[in-house]
Amino acid sequence: MQAFPHTYAVSTAVHPGGDVVLASPHLPPLPTAAPAEFGGPGTRWSPETMLVGTVANCFVLTFRAIASASKMPWTSLTVDVDGTLDRVDRVTRFTAFTIR
């Protein structure tokens, strides 16, 4: 592992009505859009799906690290995550993540 602090850079340039394409050095471009629930096409990764995906990704990477450090053999892992976005006290926020 590299010494802290770690810095991650992402950039984008957008036009009205188009996808938001995220770019980061050494990574493929990632087209994103609002989810269908917010008037988007529902066919692209959205900030909401990326956040839920991040929870799943972090769970798997943590599992791998602990299994490796424990020298625990394993053959596969399936993770499903549901994120609940709700309006609480007039503020839209994620209120729960369920990991299975």
C-alpha cells in the first residue's frame, strides 16, 4: 500500500441534455446520467447506483483483504446491495444499505 494521503482525480465536461462522462487518468471513460426516478434514461450508471455499487465493491475488497491476511481459502462470493433513497425532514438522503 502507498503512504497516505491518497488523491483521486475525476473530471467531466457536459453539454445540455447529454450524458455526464466521468474521466480519470488511466481509466476508461464512464458515461453517467440521472436515474429514471429523476427523469434520466435509466440506462447509465447514476450517482445513486455508483454509491450503492461502491458499498458492494468495498465489502468485496474488504473481504478479500481479510481472507488474504487470515490465509483463508475461498472459492467465490456473491454480494447484493440495496440502497434506499428517501426524503427525511425535506432532505433527500440515503437512509439504508442492505448487504446480502
